[in-house]
Amino acid sequence: MPLQNLQVGYLFSSTGSYELVARSMLNGALLAAEEVNASGLGIRLEPSVVNPGGDLSQYSALATTLLKRNIRHVVGCYTSSSRKEVIPLFEKHDALLWYPSHYEGFESSTNVIYTGAAPNQHVLPLVEYLLAHHGHRAFCVGSNYIWAWENNRILRESITARGGSVLAERYFAVGETDFHQAIEAIIEARPSFVFLTLIGTSAYQFFRDFRAACRARGIDQAKEMPVASCSLSEPELEAIGGEAVDGHLSSSVYFCSIQSPANLRFLKAYELRFPEGPTASADAEASYNAVWLLARSAAAAGTDDPRVIKAEIVHQRLDAPQGKVWIDEQTFHAYLTPRIGRSNRNAKFDLISAARAPVQPDPYLVHNSARFEAAAVPSLRLVS
Amino acid sequence: MTEPRLLQNFSGGRAIVVTDRASSLEILLTTLNRLGVGTDPADIFERAAAIDATTLQPDRDIIFIDGDIDDVAVLPLSPIGRLAPAPIIGLLGVSAPSRLKALMRAGATSFLRKPIHGAAVYPALFVGVNEYRRHRHLEALLEGHDRRRRGRRDVVKAIIRTMAEYGVDDDEAYDLLRRRSMKTRQTMEDLCKDLIRSADGQEHGECVPRRKLAD
């Protein structure tokens, strides 16, 4: 008997310091479920939505609640720390977490399907772009957790190998909004660019304060010290707002400004369904894609058994808003199309570069990194 | 001697597995493939003695030895650091001291607990391979120091001879010898050994050209 109803959990922090992105992710997942249910695919998704509120301890509590209700598929998590918090639970219950956000890689749990960008699909393209167009002196500012630490390591290795330098790395607690000293240090150091891995409200405040501090000194910040990020998305541009919204670089596999019939359809449906926002984002699209991939795999497999669905999903090809998307059978990460955008005054991104085709995910950077860690520049002196 | 850089990308590596339970290797082999480490069925052995140690390459091969088999410690070990010809990662079923000791004696520099968890493989590789490389580096340093220690006798002799021959004090004699060793790109110990040997040869009437220090 074919599967008719599929219970699915949605685990998103629709309140808390990174609520804006998480709400857009939830919206993307909800929209996909409604489209699946109306599509005639022969399967009806029944989402159960829970909100950990950005509290790490709530992630495991709520994931346990969902799994104990015999829900075997959960779409959710934004931060890597929350994902790592719940993975043991999914392994214990042999369920599947559909993780719909970009992340720093170096993971491939057998109980996770990763539909967001791996580091070779967003971090490395941005590093390449920055080194080619903006110079070799970086100043890193980030939220104090694995996302920032690992991205900065990748940047440091790439830049050191080319004779460049990381002038400083500054880390702040998630939710921190006082960046006065860091901004003074940046202006003093005059880097070629600022590599930003702050998330949520911390990032929005930094953008505003940095722009204001530069303007007060007559510095054209966007031109002289652009801020580059691998996580900045459209709803966050709206949150930054005002005079600080334009001129920032972002590396992502999805921007709202992609001109394709599939994306225009997605945006139209999204805006109609969620007129109050937040605007669609890369992570909203990854959530939308995750739910569609789950529904199609479950419909084709005729069961919600995670093992059967994992075997089926590698045969699915999705015409996603960003273009073709499919799952790599070795790593269970997605083939995605890297792009780089520059924010404009309309709180959107102008596309400035894009890969020609979807890129194979390389979560461990097996094909995209040096065999050894970057060597420190030797300090030699002339002795005779 | 420069300290070895950390190895963080294991692509191009070859896994050799020693176990009598090959059917339970799926997660290990799948994860190794994701990390770019080749896993050929021909490289899975039931006994460590079946590995041809002469073909092992320390910068390519990584050996996984199941601690639950009997003959874990059969690969030849280096005399100083007691290192195997390639990094060894122990697979732990029973974690009793006797099995841990056996794997350490076999040269294991890292462990993976059975049943193997995919997320544990990269850290085990990272620690096991880099510890092996660090031990090998320290071993080479120790060998070098040992060689130099053995050569100190010739250095002392050469200093005394130089003092007598050139009428200088010990510091100046050492300085002369040091400069000569740098010029000829020899270690102090090798230079002094040559000087002592050539001087001894003259004393014994052999025709060994005497080296000059101040040329």
C-alpha cells in the first residue's frame, strides 16, 4: 500500500537572536509542504512545528519530543552547534535530520541529509573572489563558535599560501552587539576586506556601526574595506536597513535576484503566502528543497523508512529555484551552484559571479584543500 | 630540523585493515572513501603477519588493526621510537588494559572504538597520522643527537689539536673549526672526524693530505 501521510517535524528557532533567518527557513519548509500536498504527488505531508527559541538545550528536548512521537524525518537547525546537539538523537532513533543550511563542513553523519552549501560551494569561492579583487590583508570578525572558527581557518590557509595575511581574528558571543573596540581596530589596521562570520543580530549591528564609524571619518567603507560574508541573506539586509545596507559581498548558492522561471515561481508563491515576511533567503530555499526532496523520495519509495528514503533520494533531480539540485550518493550533501552577490540599496543582491553548473559537494575539502596545514611564514634574518 | 606540518587532508591515502570480522567494516570503509582514503578489498587481511612490511609507505598507508585478533604486534618497529613502517590505528572492541597495551606495543598512535561511528573516523585519522609523523620527527632528532654525541670525542680532540697547532685558545679553536664546517658544508662532527683521521694518518706515516683550517 503506497504511503499516503508523512509526518515531518520542523525544528526552527522562530524566536531568538537568529530568528529572522530561521523564520524564513520555516516559511520555505511550510510553503513546500503546502505545494507537495496540492501537487498530486500522492503523498500528504503533516508538519509538526516546534520552536527551540535559539536555546541550545531546547533543541535536544524538542527533537526528542518529535522522535518519541515516531516522527522519522525532521527538517531543521540553522547553527552548527544546534545540529551537533541533535545528531546523536537521530542516530539513536535511526531517523533522518534534513539540515537545510550552509555550514563549515567536516561532517557526514549517516542520519543527516545536507541541502545547504558545503564549504567548497560558498567559503572557497568567496575567498577566491576576495583575493582576486580586493587584496590579501584580511580582518576576521565572528561569532564565537565552530562556524566562525572553521571559516577563518579556511581563509587563513588560502590567504597565507598566497603571501597574504590575516591581520586579526576577533570573536564575540552569539547575540553580542558592542563592537566599538573591534571597529576601531579595523579602521586602524586598514585591511583589504573584513571577513564577517557574525550571525543574527550581532551581524546587523556590526554592519550599521562599522558603516557609521567609517562615514564619520570620511572613509568609503564599501569601496575601501568591504565586508564579505558567507551567510548574509536578503532578510538580514532588511534588518540592517538604512544607510548601511549596500556594498556588502555575500557568497551563496541562492539569491532572490536569480532570473529563472523556477525562482520567479518560488518567489511569487512565497510572497503570496508570507506577505509579512521575512523575505526568502538561501536557507529558506534550502529548506524548501529539503522538503521537496523528502516528499519525492518518500512518494517514490512508498515508505517513510529512513534507510529506504536514503537509497531513493540519490535518484531525485530537483528543478529548484537556484537551478538543478541533487544529492551526492557518497556524502549525502547537495550539488549546488555557487554565486557571489553584492548588496544594493533595495536590500537585494546584484549577482556578480556564478558557477557555470552545479558543483559537487566536498564537505571534507578532500578535492579542494592542501594536504598539509598552511606553513607559518618563516622569520629569517641575514646572518652574514 | 623543521617540525612536520599537520596533515589535514588524507586524500590519496591507502587503508590497510587487519580484522577477522570484515563484515563489520562498512561504516569504516564508507567514511574512509568520503575522506579520499582508498580501501581495496585486497588490502583487508585476517592477520597482521599477512602484510608485506617492505611495501609499506609511511606517507601513504594507514593501517587499522583490530585489537580483538591475536597477532597484533608482528610488524617490525623502529629501534628508538618503536614505530611501525606506517601509522597504525587500533580498533577497540574490548578496552581492557591487555588489549590496549598490545595495540600500543604494535605501534598504534590512535584508536577507534567498535562499533565504529562515522564521525569518529576523521579525528582518529587526524590524531593517529599526525602523532605518527611527530614521533617520526622526534625519532630523527634523537638519532641526530645520538650521532652528534658519539662524535663529540673527535670534536674535543680536534679543538685540542687546533689550539696546539695555531696557538689559540679553545674558543678561537672552536670558532675556526665551526667556520670551516660551514664553508665545507659538513657537520662539526664529520669535519673533526676527518681532521683527526688525517692527522692520525700523518703520524703513522700515511700520505693523507692535511687540511688547513685558515685557508
